Amino acid sequence: MKSLSLYQIDEEIQEVLEYVINPETGELNPTAEMELESLNKEKLQKIQNIGLYFKNLAAFQNELRAEQQRLAALRKQTERRMEWLKNYLADHLDEPIKTAKVSISFRKSESVEIDESRLGNLARDYPQCVKTEIKPIKAEFKRLLKASGVGIDGVRLIEKRNIIIK
């Protein structure tokens, strides 16, 4: 027997519902009634299987997230160790070293250091050097819409249905 999708099961249920009651006698068609019961069982089984598959995917996603966090922590630890080693060598290296296995030297570079407490003045005096990002705070818009009951042009509150699978 071929497995039907939920859509196909619903279509078949609609077809069976058309002949569950005999239009001439008004009696229930026992064959249709049994078929309807069978389709409803199949639909319930399909929904249950999809829910279980979803739960398996959610568990796998949690395992992936935990592994990702573990690897991120390990990467940060490795980066800190590498930075410490570079600083350690920089403090103890007087001149470049070059061997068959490693070459350690210095390179000059420049960087800009900005006093964060002066950032407001710098932004005012040198606007071409400051990037400003506009990002809406959706939670604040939601609070305003609910509190005032008045609409805001370009903002709307949408009611959604979120399925919960446990």
C-alpha cells in the first residue's frame, strides 16, 4: 500500500464524505463509514509520525548547537593561546629568526585608537568618519501599538499561529 500525504488523505476523506450517507435512503453507507474510519486512523498515524520526526530533528539540532558551542569555546581558547604565544615571543625576541622550520620576524603597521568617551564629539565634528546604523526595535514598536491602539505608518501587528510539538 502506497503511503499518502496528509493532503491526499484529506482529499480522500472529502471524497468519502460525499457518499457516507446514501442520498436516497438517508442511511449510513457501512463501507464508506469503515473507509472514513480507516482514513482518519491513517491521518492520525501520519501526523504522529511527522511529530516524532520533528522531535528527532529538534534533538539533533540541540546536539549540533551544543557541539557548535563546544567547538566555538575551543576555538576561542586556541585563539587566546596563540595570541599569548605571539605576545610572549614579541617580548623576548630581539631580532628576526629564520630556521629551516620556522621564520619569526616583525612587520610594522599602523592602527587608529579612538577614545570611546569622545565618540559623540568626533561624530559631530567628523560625520564622514562615523557609520550610523538604523535598526528598528520591534519589541518597542509592539509595546507602542498595544499601548496606544493607534496605528503607526509602516508598522503593523501580525497575529500568528505557532505550532508546538513536544
